Amino acid sequence: MPEPDPQLDRLKSENFRLQDEIERLRGEFTKLKLVEAPEAPSSHLLFVPTPARYLLVEREGAPPEAGDELELPEIGGRLVVSKVGSSPYPGESRPCAFLLLA
């Protein structure tokens, strides 16, 4: 009768351990997870081009979406949101909508 191979026993043991770990991970990944939506900002900024310079305008509520058209009476024209991102002003954490003339 051949002697038991210690390497084979070790590999069988490792195989069982890995199968258990795979089953544990499979169960973990198939569970539904509740992910809370981030709270909408209470205010935002608009980066507005004018003939003389750019203006940074504060507004209440969530920022508009990219592609939205805005009418700003104080600027006197229609503008379109090109993108929404971080403010160009250092230390400002509110989102900023960057506008272009429509």
C-alpha cells in the first residue's frame, strides 16, 4: 500500500477551504444592498459668460443638468448648461453649472 501523500492532503484541505470561501462570497454578493442616494445640494453656482467677463452666480436648490437651457434676466439671454462640476473658486464645495450662450 502506497504511503499517503502529505501534499495531496494539504491540497484537498485548501480546496475545501477555497470552496467555502467562494460560497461565502457568492452569498455576500447576491444580497441586496441598500445604497442611500446622496443628499441633493441646497444651493449651487452658475459660471456665466458675459461680454466683459465671467460671473459666478449663487442659486438655491440643486444644479441644472447638462443640456438644460436657462434664461437669466440679469444677463439678458438664454444659456445652456455645458457641464456640471466642481466650482472654479478654491474652497467652494457647492456644485457649479458651467454655461454657454445658446
